[in-house]
Amino acid sequence: MGSDFITLGNENIPKGVNMTINIELPKLYNTPTNLPVHVIRGKKSGPCVFVSAAVHGDELNGIEIIRRLRKLTILKKLKGTLILVPIVNVYGTMTLSRYMPDRRDLNRSFPGSNRGSLASRVANIFFNEVVSICDYGIDLHTASIHKSNLPQIRTNIKDEFTYKLAKSFEAPVVLHSELRDGSLRQTAQEQGIPILLYEAGEALRFDETCIRIGVKGIINVLRELDMLPIIKRKAKKLPIVTRSSQWIRAGESGVLRTIKALGDIVKKDELIAFVDEPFGYESFEIKSIFDGIIIGKSEIPLVQEGDAIFHIAKFKNLEIAETKIEYFNEEIIEHSEFNELNDEEIIE
Ligand SMILES: [Zn+2]
């Protein structure tokens, strides 16, 4: 923390410098391949934080979040170091695929090894070069293909400080999530580097609201870490905090007619969708299995028996949930057009 130089690639970067570094990755056949990393170092000491996107190559919202973040003039006031990695899985993004060319999931390949599979080697390079020199990280994701997520932070809320950071992001939902084997988050956490996972929107699409909440969220976290000046505001937007969630699956195959949308509050046994018989008259009801809020949904109107349709986060007090989610719905109405966020809006 706060050392005069940090080393990335083969470059020593002093304080007060803003630069892009290309870290060498395994070649794609005979084509040299690099991991572009942008480093912003404040003149004053402070923590080192990385923000990464597209660890899954088809999850694109984070690329735009980082592009906009980098342009904000407020970063001139940064204390400490911010390392931005807009595309971690450079191979997957080229082919618009979640996976690596060896069909492995990069986010199940950490910490990786320099003698392992291609995914394992890339995970190893990213982890050693970037993650291991940081104090905290924010990893940007979307739902997997043909699904969409309400903006949410997933992290280990059992750790008090991580929980505080998660809330400070001000995404509408914070979901406690257990660690997954080989994930970036698990490996980082084992080395004492707390990671916030921001999950918002769908694969292969930009979503304006998700992008805006993401840019603001990262700035909020940097303020919480005292890396940017704290500002006084009327009220913080408190997220819905939930410790468990479950996917509801189709009991029958057919045509899906959804009644509820992302962010809707639902009661136990409330009707959320119908599955209609393609050639018949019958409709099958799909109901919520507990009180909660819809945080993920399928975007495909045709379903097979067993397909995951709605992801519902458990939340008992529906009245509170309703008030908390209101700001998010207002945000959607206000910002339905694709429009860049400026510094004033960040400062509010
Ligand atoms: Zn992902």
C-alpha cells in the first residue's frame, strides 16, 4: 500500500502517472496477444484497487463501465492506485464467447499455473500481475447468455468490511454468495483481497441503467475507501440485502409468458409466468416459492422442462423492499436513453 513504484508487466510505475501497459499473454496461434491494463496512480498514497471486466468474454457491460470511468475528471483527485482491466478474457471477447479457446471457463481456472491449460496460464498471469498487487477488487459481470440480471453486488457479507463496501456501491441488491471453486473471487479472498462482484444486465448487450449504476458504484466504493473525496449527500441509497436466492424452473416445456419483470417484488405463491402448450389450450402456472424480489430472468420465450426462468432473492419485509427498489425504477425511467454520465451526475 502506498509504495513509490508498482511493477506491472516489466514497467515500474511511479506515483502521479497515468498509463496503459500491455501484458504479454499466450499467442493466439502466431498472433501476439496482450492484456491491456490501464493504471491511474494518484500523487498521494492510498489503497490499490483493480476493476476488471469480461472475465467471461461475452459479458460486455463492464467494458463500457470502465471506458466511462476512465474519462471522469474526478479521478485527478485519486489517492492510491486504480488498475483498470476492461477485457480479461481477450480471446473469448474476440469470438463473443463466455469461454476460453480451450472451452474452459476462465472464472473457474484461478489461481492457475504457468504450466497448466491455456485458461490456467491466463488466470495465472492476470492474478500474479494485477490481482495480487491490489488490496481490493471489483469484478464486473452480466448474466450468462439469454438471461438478464437486476444490478446486484455478490460478495461475502459475513466479512464486516466487505459488507460495508458492498453496501456503499449502492446497487439495488446485495446478495451474500458462497465462493465458487477456482473463481477469481475465491482465490483473491483466500489471499486476503476482498472482491465485489457486480452482476448486471445480459450478455452481448449494453444496458444503460446497469452501466450508470456500475460507474457510480465504483466511484462510491473509492470514496468509501477514502481514495476519492467524501461528499455530503441527502441520503444514501440502501440496498436490499439478502442471504439466499433460488432459480425457479419450468415444470413443463412450451411457450413462456412472463407476468413479472426484473426488480418486481413477489409474494410466496404469486403467479409469475405461464408456460403455454404450443399446440394445445393448456397453460401451466409458475409461482414464486417465497417472498422476495426478482433478480434474474430468462430472456428466451421458449422453454424446456427444467429450464431456469426466474431468479428470486429471498426477502421477508416486502414493504421495505418496495421502497428500496423505487429509486432503481426511477433511474430506469430517467435514463432510458443511451447517454454518457458526466462528472456532475457522479457528484450529484
Ligand atoms: Zn460472468
